Amino acid sequence: MPYRLVIFDFDGTLADTLPWFESVLDGVADRYGFRRPGDLDRETLRRSDGRTLLALLGVPRWKLPFIARHMRRLTSRDVHTIRLFAGVSAMLERLAEHDVVLAIVSSNSEANIRRVLGTPDAAKIDHFACSASLFGKSAKIRRVLRCAGVPPHEALYVGDELRDAEAAAHAGIAFAAAGWGYATRQALTSIRPVALLERIEAIAEVVLRR
């Protein structure tokens, strides 16, 4: 039976935000007093789970809400430079045609996400649960499940980071890893997702051929 509900992360999964993210991160580090990622091995960061990442950067958890709000403001400022990955629109259309319920759970804001998606693609999304804390997506996922009326075993979360996998696990739903995003393929493989996706089109294939 196909998954009835697919929940997407946004940054790095549907939208190609990594170049922009890396361009602003040193400035955010200086503003909030944590280590510049450039002073560390980027590959080590991309292989790290949430707790390890915070420890490596020296970010106290109490600063996370402030950092998240600041990042949303920067995204809003630069949103005109951010594009969807090729194939996202067609993938969303295919899932919608098969009556799959679509949702986005993200630490980004709904306004930013809608602007990047554009009106036609945003209209395909049934539920937005946005402005989550950087490591607090599991509560948003559970809220989407309740709103959609879909049990956890019929839902799939698609994301590109280890913290996305952690959030899916805490919410009790399956996780598919977007291999084109932030985390390394080695790191994503280590958490044993239901699928390690190599291309956007594979999302619909996994969902509909379950």
C-alpha cells in the first residue's frame, strides 16, 4: 500500500539552499558567538548528528531559537536567490494526482517557503508546519499526522539531514533520505532509512510503489 502522507523537509530537500546557507553561516556564527564552520572540517559537520553538531560548533541550546529566527530573516531577505531543485514541481504533481496528502515541516517560515515554491506548487501542499526550532521538528510532524488523520505507519518523512531522521524516529514514522542535500551519503546510510534517494523523481517511485 502506498504511503498516504508524505512530509517534506524544505531546505536542502526541495530547495537548493546549501550554497546560500554556507555563504551566510560565518556571519551568523560571529553574531551569536559560536565557532565558524570554516574553522572545522565541513565533512565532519555533514556526518554529525544534532548533538554532535552543536558540540563541535559550541552552540548552547538556549541560543537555538534566536539563531533560527535570525536565519529565517536572512532567508526572507535573500529568498529571491533560492530555487527549487529540478524535478520538484513534477514530483509534487505526480503525488498529488495519486491523492497523496502532502505536507512540509521546516524550521524555515511558511512565507519564505511559499515564495520559493510559487503559487502553483504551494497549492499542492495540504499542510504547512513551519518555523520549527532547529531541533524540534518531531512535534510538528505529530501535529501534521493529527491534522491529516493519517496513522504514523502510513506516513513518510523526506529529509536531507540526520536531525530530520531523528525527528521522524521520535514521531514514529518512516524516513527517506535525500542524497542530494546536506548530510553525506555515508552518514545517511548509517541511519538505515527506508530509502536513500539519489534523484528527486525517486521520491514518487518510493511512495507509490511501497
